[in-house]
Amino acid sequence: MTEQATASAVPGRAKQGADTGGTPQAGPKVEASVWTERMVSALVNGVKGGRWFSLIDKVWAPATLAAAWAKVRANGGAAGVDGVSIERFAARSEEYLAELSRALRDGSYRPQAVRRVEIPKDDGRTRPLGIPAVKDRIVQTAVKFVIEPIFEHRFLEGSYGFRPGRGCHDALRAVDRLIKDGFTFVVDADVAGYFDNIPHERLMERLEERISDGRLLQLLRGWLGADILHGLERWTPTTGTPQGAVISPLLANIYLHPLDELMASLGHRMVRYADDFVVLCQSREEADQALATIARWVEDNGLRMHPDKTHVGDCRRVGEGFDFLGYRFEAGLRLVRRKSLKKMRDKIRARTGRSRGDSLDTIVSDLNPMLRGWFGYFKHVHHNTFSGMDGFVRRRLRAILRKQDKRPGFGHAHGDHQLWPNAFFADAGLFAMNTAWRSARHSR
């Protein structure tokens, strides 16, 4: 069961991405197995005092937990600290779900510790990723089904990250549209370690503004304070939302929502994807004012601006552009940021080592899904990027073919283009980005 299949839109939903101003969503999507018509009506028309009571029974309802389990199962992932994998849970899912429902109902449910692993980053460093137990992922998903529409209904158009029906390309289109409309002075802001530093008590205060169910709030507080296990180390976090937890992106959006409202009230055009955001302005003076406002808000809310990753610039000028969601906007061009290019080239290198002994057909079949996916995301950048990436892939493949033919050299020796021309790789089915770009351009 997928989210798309189980969600139903509240009537009157505003068109996504219509603007980046301060307009709340007209009607967020809801989980049909959780939200009754009466609840949807209350969402649209408002509840007394603006706060929601008696929600915990929606969490422990068998239909909610079954829908949550289907979502967790579809997403996959590793086992948590208890060693219970998706497959092991599936073998006794009815029994386990019934136990969860009873534990939530009688108050005996307690979140388990979160297993932390380190994921490599592009710059050689690592970032932490938390892996909650499967049962905790199910309960978090159930809670998310229940509370997400309550907050979604108030989120603004300029927020795009981790929201139903919205994605990276919506945010990128909003940025592109603002630049074309003359908002070329950018505040490229970065909150240092945002997910790790959200103050728990202030976050709970924001949750309590809309939710008055004490038992549900206790669940959320329990996840924030769940112990973290990393190797032989164990500690209790005092700030932050657990990265990797199902509920964390929603909590992160809830905490930054007042910043969205503040910027909109001052007339600033902010485009935000979770903690990655830019403010597009029509003058440097306006941009400087926006940055000062952001810096004050960040400090007042227990966070910190990254001193080396925050700047103001005119993106029409070379050297004053900005990176956003993998793209670089500079001097009237949409480019791929350097880190994204390097990451893709590293992935290609990993699959095209000269000593790889597979057939060309096998290697092409391995490469094509990755190449298509990358092109699909970056298809709006300047086309020179694609010809350069195509050439890089073919050079790597020529090096493999040269090695297999026991020829000296690294795939760019004189005569290799004649021996294995571009058409040779096209006949082998290799996906060519530049060809795909030209085809897409001519079909418009």
C-alpha cells in the first residue's frame, strides 16, 4: 500500500507551487484510513481554540497501524537495536501489530534506542544516520498519518521539503521563476547542524500549540529523548530530532514554520526545502535586511548560522551565484554544482574500473539506470554538462575495452575513437544525456 494510493485530497486544495508567498495550503492530503469525513471537515473549518484533542486512539487503531506497517515495509531499511528486520516482522506482522496496539492503548509502549551508523559524505567526512526499530518506525508513521494534516494545513507555499505532493523540482522551479521576475539578489543561508540542534522544549511548545492530547505528545517527547547507540557508546540526546526517524522531517518543518511566517509577513520571497533555504530579493539592501532578520530569528530560537556557508550575492554576476538542491544558479545559467558533478563522476568510476571483466552489455545495463536518473534530475541545466558527462563515460568504457583487448593505454589513445566511436556505444544501448536533452528540446 503506497501513500499515493491511500491518500485522498481534501476538496479545494490549492495548486502546488503557485507562489512562494505566505499563503497556507488550502487542503492538505490525508490518510484515508485515518481521517474521517468529520475530521476533514474540522480541519477545513477549524477546531475550537485551534487545538486538537483525543488523537491517540487514531494512532492505536488497527487500520492506522496496518497502513503504517505497509508504508514501512515498502520503504525497507535495516533492523534496529532489537535485530528485528522487515522480513522477520512480516512473518508475524498480525501478532506484532496487535501487540503494538495493546501497548499504545494501555500505555506500556516505550521507544527503543536508536542505532546510529555513519554515512560517507562527498567531502570525505560522514554524517550520522539513526535507525529506529521497525516497531518504532511503524508507530512514528502512524503518528505522522494522524498529525501531519493538522500542520500541513498551515504550512506556507514557500516550504517544499518532505511534504506530500511536493519535491525538489517544485522548489527549483520556484527559484527559477523568481530570478526571471527580477529577484536576483540572494540570501544563501545555512543553519549549522540544524537537525542535531533543534531545542526539544521549544519544539514541544510548537507541537502543543496545535495538539492537546497528552499521550500523543508523550510519544513525541519519548522519541526525541530516545537513547542513541553507536558501537559501544550509548547516550541520551538533549537537542535535535533523530536523523533517519520517520517523524523527524515533519518535526523539522514544524520548528522552522514560524520563520516562514516571519519572512512572508515582511514581504520576503523565501524558498525552503527543509533546512536548505534561499531568499530572493530585488536589491542588495533588501537582501542584507533579510539576512539580518534570519540571523536574529535563528539565534533567538536556539540555533546558529554557519559562518562560512552564508552569503549575500547578485546571482547575475560570475562568482556571486548560489547552490540549491544540487543546482547552481549563476550569471543567467543553471548549472550542476561542483559537488554534485564530482559525486556522479565518482559513482561512474566505481562501476567502470579498467579491470572490470564483465561484458559491455552488462556494464551498460549497470550504468544506464544511474545515468537516466541523474539526467532526469539535472535535465534543466546547461547542455554542455551532458556532452561532458557523456564523453567521460565513453572514455571510461574505452579504457575497459582496451584492457580487455590487452592494449596499452587508458582509453584515450590515438585511434580509440575510430575503433570504438560514439555510434558504437549508442548501438550497445548506452544512455547518452546529450541525445536525451536534444530529443526533449525538439519535442517541446
